[in-house]
Amino acid sequence: MSSSFLGIHGLDNLGTYMGAAEASFSAAHVNRTAENTEGTHKTYSTLIEEQKTDRLKDTITNQSQNIIKRCNQCSKACASSPLMPSCNGCGAELPKEETTSLNVFNGFVYGVRKGPFPYTISLRSQTPSMMVFDDLLAASSCHLNVISTQYHIIDWRFLLLRPKQGLKLINAMEAAAQAVVRDQYWANEAWKQKYIYPEYHKVSAAAILQYAFAGMNFPPSQFQLHLQYILPPLLPYQVRRRQT
């Protein structure tokens, strides 16, 4: 990938410039086209209480939780795995003790309105089988998350149990993300003017998608399979993290 395509600004040899002026980016805002839908359940507790059988109550209870290690330094919920000995937020060593946190992504799926904070998202696309939304901790101005609303899958390893079906699901998730990039971002001329070098403005959406970063968190801190789909340029802070 050429450095000019990345369009990196705000970097020097000492650090990253922060505090961008909001007014400078207002014209490049990419409006959502998905219809706003309000959650039908106040909390996970009310959702569980509404279930008519103990089996359903147990199922939703299990799906409402992540097994995590909570950082003692910054309180971030981190994956509980030997692969992750330190916090991916502040870098502090994680405790040995495991605990649980509420599964925010499954809260979106079930229409839960609130956990420790309101479960509101910047929804980009929604079908009976898929949700696409902006990542809250975006690494670029076009950073999407895709989750299945049909299946509860903790992480990508479970796809290997049914590889044909797993590949079909991954392809569908990628297609959902690509449709949002193509129809909402790459079709937005103001966004391209702000973030992409002029020499690339006429490149087709199909061609530009080859530059996207796509992957799934492992080990996960949210126990619902989610595809992260990121179109460069990365934000200056993320570029600095990659360099250091």
C-alpha cells in the first residue's frame, strides 16, 4: 500500500497531534441510512424474567456474560487467556482472578436498552441475520463491526467445527461490511475529499476494498463473534501505535 494512499497527517518524530477541531470535520460526516430501532427490553434482567422456561432463562443468562479479567490499573475488561497476560488498554499486568461482564454485542442482538451504560450504537445496516455498526473505539474514520443476529458464536474457533457453514457466514459478514463501505462511505464525496488523496477519488469501490483490514478479535473480551472491518487511512494515534 502506498504511503500517499494512507493520507497520514498529524505525525512527527516526537508524537501524535491530538484535539482535532470538530468544525473542520463536520462537512465530512457520513450520515447513517439505517432506521433507528429502540430496544424492546429495559435490561438483561427483564429479558430473562420474561422467558417462559428455565431452559430459555439459562440460555440467555449464559449468552449475556463474558468471562474476563478486569485490569486493576485502568478497569478495562480484557480477555481471559494465557495469550493476553497484560491489559491491551494500559499495558498493566492482568490479575489471575477471572470475573464476568455483560455481553454488550448480544445486548444489541436481543434489543436490550441498557447495561452499565445505554446500549446505543451508530447502526449502519440491519437485516434479520446481520448488524453492521460503527466501532466505538474506531481506528479509522471508517471502522465497522459486523455481528450475526442468527447465531451465538463465542469466537472464530467454533467456525472450524462446521467449516463450510463457517466460511459462508464469514463471507456474508464481509459482504455486509463491504456494502456499507461502498454505499455509505465511498459514495460520500465530502468524506473522500477530507480523508483520501485526490488521485484516488475516481478509484472504484471494488478496487478500494482490497486495502481494507478485516479480522476478528482473539482472544475476545466480547463473547459474540464480530468482524472488524477497517478502511485506511488509520487515525494518527493508531499509526503511532503500529510504529512503536
